[in-house]
Amino acid sequence: MAKDPKEKDAGKDKDAKGGKPNNTTYKALYDAYGNATAELWLMGSSTLAALWESAWHEGGGSTLPVGDLREYQPDELMALYQDPDFLKSYYLADIKPVL
């Protein structure tokens, strides 16, 4: 597949003025795609917030005793997300049999 001519190799300049390696990537995306970049980030953030809110609701989060709520360490959560069958991703052409 040919690269989009507007696409930039944002990751190559890790010491750019942005101060953090990701700032270079963000700037390159914005420079290449403008407001569409910010709109996509907004949609992604909104979707993630909806997923977390739904999980809280479906899990009965508001009914849990405050004493049972705690902060989890990243390694505790990683075990959930490293399961290849957890929220498995499919191409549109392949998803029909699993719906």
C-alpha cells in the first residue's frame, strides 16, 4: 500500500522542540491532517469515556461500598488486557460470523 504523501515520519525526530517524543507525533499528525486529527481524538476520547461509564454502570459501581473501591496497579490490570480473546478485534469482512 502506498504511503499518503501527507504522512510524515513523526517518530524519527525524538528530540524536537515539543519536549516529549509524542509531541512530535501529535504535531506531525496535526500538520498533515489539521482539525480532522483533533476531531478523531475527541471521538476516541468520548468513546473511551462511554465504555468506562458503561462498565461502571453494568458492574454496579455506584452500589459498591466505598471501602471496596481501590486503586489497581498496572500489572494487575495488564493481565486482563493481555488476553488475546478479550475484546478481540476483527476486520469488517471477517466479523459477521462472530456477531
